Amino acid sequence: MEKTAKIFIVGDKSIVGSALIQYFRSCGFANILSESVCSIDLLDQYSVYSFFKSARPEYVFLTYVVSGGIAANIEYPADFIYRNLQIQNNIIHNSYQFGVNKLAFWGSSCAYPRDCPQPIKEEYFLTGELERTSEPYAVAKIAGMKMCQSYCRQYGVDYISLIPATIYGPNDDFELESSHVIPSLIKRFHEAKEDDEPSIVVWGTGEPRREFLFIDDAVDAGIFLLSRYSMPEIINVGCGEDISIKGLAELIKEIVGYEGQVLFDKSKPDGAPRKLLDNSKITDLGWKARVSLGEGIRQTYNWYKETLVCAY
């Protein structure tokens, strides 16, 4: 990819979108476009059409636009399915209409069946029922990946679909109503430590297991696949290890330095029992995650203290 290439990052407020913008800028790319910079209403067909017609982006990264943890999925199912479907439909179709060289669609492990064999292989896609708490979001992501595959097969375009493990890191969403588990726990443990609270309560039993991918590794994988992968079939991106929610809570508690008790509210939903991706497809291409979970959480917590806590 030449440094003068026009790169359109969709979802510039998301952790992935903002990190991609930072990466390309640091590498000297001069033409980085996003919905905020270009004043695009991603939900409006004409606004997206007009942008593609005038800007003619060459590469498109369609990252997360509307996403969140269990609580947000339960609270805003209509927003999650409508906004994601509408936006990705507009972006994918106009990418085809205006001859984008390559599009990378960021899917979600929520798109896999709830009770998949572990680790989850790409071939398990659409083989069973989805986890109900995240079903609207998952359906939107499934539609996006299937749309990319359909355009590849009918029009011969070069669109790829990544399914990453749960991404976390600096610039994540730390709002408790919408955040995923790592930023939510970091914020809650930090505030409990500052307020000298004797305990905090975590949703669920603590038994489900999750795989997490640090944002630097996620961006690295996306750039790697842009030049190394040109197949319509989905491809997993993860670190190859998972941890229980209870183990994650204890790890974050230790890193934050909170000395109180961690309680689990078993009346709250757990979500899928386990989500560990089979990474053999991408590792066979020569890519591997580099940042351990402990180191990634330390970096994320330091960023949170320096950027968000110090801002108040």
C-alpha cells in the first residue's frame, strides 16, 4: 500500500478505528479519511454515496460502529441491529460501486453459535443457535460477513472478514453502561480502591471463559491480513488463550491494587459458556499475537489513570 493511498476508517470513535488511524498516521500515510473528519452520516445512504463519489477511497476498514457488553446488548438490541446493518450495507455496497481496492470487515465472535466445540474453528460458523443476550448484534455481524462473501463471489471484489477475540486496550469505552468486561472492571476496581469500598459485585457466576486480544495485536493482525489474505472465507484472530471471568477479575484486582472482596451475582446472565478461537488459519500465514493479557491490562490501566482519571 502506497503512502498516498486513500484509506477510509469506518468507526473512528471505536477502539479499533481510532487505533488504525493512529497507526497509519504514525507510518506517514497522508490520506486517512473517517466519518468524523469528512462529516458523513453513516446511516444515510445519500451521505455515504456522496462521500464515496467525491473521495474515491481505495481501502476501507469497516470496524465496530455500535457495540458493547452484555448489559448494553440487553438494553439496546434495536440500536445494535439497525445501526450496524444500515451502516455496513451503505459502506459495503458503495465500496463496490466506486471500485475500492480492498475492504476489511471486522466481525465478532458473537457470530458463532453459543455452544460451539472449543476452540472455535471458522467452519463452525452458522452451525447452531446464537447466544440470546447478543443475538441482535451477532445477526448484524453475520449479515455483514455474508454480504462481503456474496460481493466477492458475484463481483470478484477483494473483501475480507476478520473475527477477532474480544479487543481491549487504551482508548476503550469505559462507560459502565456500554463497556465490555475489561474496561468495566478496570474502572470499577479503580473507583472501589479510591473510595475504599469493601467489595464489588460482578455479573454472573464467574465461570464463563473468554479470550482477549490487545488492541496493538488487533491492528497488527488487520494490517497483516490486508496484504496476506484475499479469501472470502472468514478468518479468526486471537491470542490462543482464554481465562475465566473470575480469573480475569482477580487479575485486574491485583493490577489495580484493590484489596476488597469480589462477589458474583449469579442472578445475572453469564453469556456464552466459553469463547476461544482456533487461530491455526492465521498462524499458518505467519502471524501471532505478542502482548500477554497481564501486560495488556497494565498498559490499559495506566492509560485509564493518565488519560481519563487525570482529566477530572
